[in-house]
Amino acid sequence: MRLNVGTLRPVAAALVAGLMVLGAAQPAAAAPRRTEQWYLDELRIDQAHKLATGRGVLVAVVDTGVDASHPDLAGRLVPGGRTDGRSGDGRTDPDGHGTHMAGIIAATDTARDGVTGIAPAAKILPVGISGKQRGGVTAAASAAGIRLAADRGAKVINLSYATMGVASADEEQAVRYALARDAVVVAGAGNTALGHDQVGIPANIPGVIAVTGTTRGGAFWSGSVQGPQAVVSAPADSIYNIGPDHGYGWGDGTSDATAIVSGIAALIRSKYPDLDAPNVINRIVRTARDVGPPGRDPQYGFGRVDPIAALTANVPKVSANPLLDQKAASPAPPQAGKDDDFDVTQYGDRGGPTDQQVMVIGIGIAVVLVILLALVIFLVWNRRRYRREAARAADVPDEVLDRMAADGQPPVPVGYGPPGAPPGPGGYGPPPGHVPPPGHAPGQGYPGHASGQGYPPPGGYAPPSGYAPPPGGPPTPPPGGNRP
């Protein structure tokens, strides 16, 4: 089969246009930063935001300070303070560590290509206790920072740092002070890369949610320390969020996992504003997904944190912090009854199409384009086939047929000769099975007849020499089948 290139040019143009439409359906350039935040998908944070966003909750970030000028933290910070001897209200960050933690908790995706926090509507209270995260945190500065956060009304206190040893009396008293003022205190267990070999201070202080780390997929992160004080685990490997100098970057460590759990605590306090700190802690503990050995274990604690379960499960209330009540802390926590039945369709969609929806749309467009292309090719092929069959019947050379197609002439019907030699009035096509005499060409007439006069009528009747059929059609043979 030969295809007319001129005929296929419009098809190619339509295919290119369709592929351009398919390309336009892909995610815009602003998507890459969000796709790097794998932990948001693993924790189903987009679904959690349909239930709560952290509005009305103040989260203290006790760290190196927080850069209030970063566009993804615009409007999220309130004046805080410093306890490390430096001046200021905590809204500057000489190291960048505290800014990264604040972004994980409450980034607003305000920048043109920004990131999203766990509780983007929460407020951040920055408390500077050190100018450099890896070292320099004294027990006195830590204790004073925890107290300052509690005094300023923080409902969640994030402590993304750890030192080895036994907590000082000042730090233990500061934690008890914060718990008594209805604050949820969350701290990182520690990182092996920093030389930590046990759950550090302040995570090992009773009543604190000590957070260990997991990898993508939920396995225990090898860089996390472990120990009997572990309460819950959260993503700690390659956590993408705000970085130094108004930029973005990855962080690894239980510091990042701690910020994630603090953000989840803010979501719970936002959805259930009447719950006190012990019941918020209990909800986090009781809805964690138990992995590893049944019940509490040194790696995962009570399990991997589950924000959807924590926001939807029917959890009985407690009268005391379960991390201080051994009876409440010992049994394996129940899984959330409503977790697997969470129905996102009952909540309005607050954003654009997801990557999965874009992919499905793109595949659908591609399938439609393939079907249309196949249909066009079939129609062109079918038209060519019909024309070839007509040409074979009329014995028209391919060159003549191509010239006719280029001139826009219709296909040659069966029984007609080539252009320029049409049959005359009353001409007949060849009878079935007729073989033309040698040298005879279609359209030249039957031997003994003028060119264009066609073949003799059926039955062998031939008009006399020089006879021209009368107007209106061929002559009718005499009755009875008489022959001359």
C-alpha cells in the first residue's frame, strides 16, 4: 500500500497539536518542590488538611531561632526570645536549623515555588537557645527556653536537639512546668552520626514524646538512636523543606521527625480545641501504627505516627499523661477504627489536580490521539484501496491514477476507460469473462466499431457497420432472439 504524503500532512499536524495538548496537561513548573516532600504523601497530609490545618495553635520552636523573612513563613511568626545570651526576639537564625524545623511544621507554600508544612495555619513562637545547632546547647539555656515557651502560651513545644547523659534538675523541672501549663512537649531521640548512642536529653525526660526516625516506606532509619524511652517514630530521612538563605534543602535526623510530630500535635489541637495536653498525647500514642515487636519497642516506640488516625479515631479520654502513667503506657495501642474508612469525598478539594489525576488525564488524551490517528490512517488506506481496485478493473496505470488524485478527480468506476476516452452513448461494458483481443485497449471500442463505442450488447448482438444507436439508449433486439 502506498500512502499519499500530501494526504498525511494534516494528520501529522493534528498529531503534533495533540501531543502539545498532552504536554500542557503535565504539572506546572511549580510542582517539583512539592514532589520532593515524599513524607507528606506517606503521611497523607493532604487528606489531613481537609480535617485541620493547625489554625489557632501556637507552636514553640526552641532552637537556633527562625528566619521570619522567608516567604514561606510570612505571617506565621510571633515575637519570641533568646536564652543563649544573644539579643533579639528569636526571629533571626544564624544557623538555619530552627528555620528548617519551623518550615516542616508550618510552611505556607506562599513562595512561587514553595513548600508545605504539616500545620500551615499554625503560628510559630521562635525561641533561640543556641547560635549553632550542633553543639553549644547548655542545660541552662535549654531549661530557660522551655520555660519561656510555656510562659508565652505555646500549646506544642518542639525540641529538635539532643545531648547525651542525664537530664539536669533544671531541665526536668522545666519540662514538668510546661506539661503543667497544658503544653505537648516533643523532642528528638538523637542521631548516631553525631555520636549519640542512647535517647538523649530532653527526649529521655518523663512525659516528653521521644521521636525516633523512619525511612521512606516506614522502615527504621539507621541514623536514629533507639532506646526504651522511644514513644513514636516519624520520617527522618531526606526531609525536604526550607533551608538557609531563603532557600530550600534536605535534612536528615530525628530533629526533622520531631518537627513532623509537633505539626501533627498542632493539627490535633486545632481539630479538638477542648482536648488537654494529656489527651492529645494519648491520641498520638494510641493511634500510632504498631510495627516491630507487638506493643512498645525501642525502635518505633508505640509505632509509626498516623495523622489521619489521630484526627479521626474514637479514642477514650484519659485523666493523666499516658507517658507518666505506666498502666496507660504499657499495653499495645489500639489502631484507629475509622482510619481505613476515611472518606475524602466528603471534604472539599482545596487544591488543583494531583499528580495521579494529571497522569490519568494525560494517558486518556494519548489514547484518544492514538485512536484518531488509527482512524485517519484506515480511512486513507480504504480510499486508496478502492481507487486501486477501480484502476485494476479499468486497467488504468498507477501514474495516471496518481495524476487524477493530484488533480482532485474522482476514482474511476469499473468498466470505464482512462481519461480522454469515455465510452460513447449506449456503450456496454465487457461481458463476464470476456477477454479483449490482442492489442485492444479499453476505450478503443470493439473491433469493427469506432473508438469509444463500447463493447457489443449482451447476447452477441452487434450493430451493423456505421450504425449509431438512437437517442435514449441501445437498440432492443428483435423478439425471439433473432440474429442478423
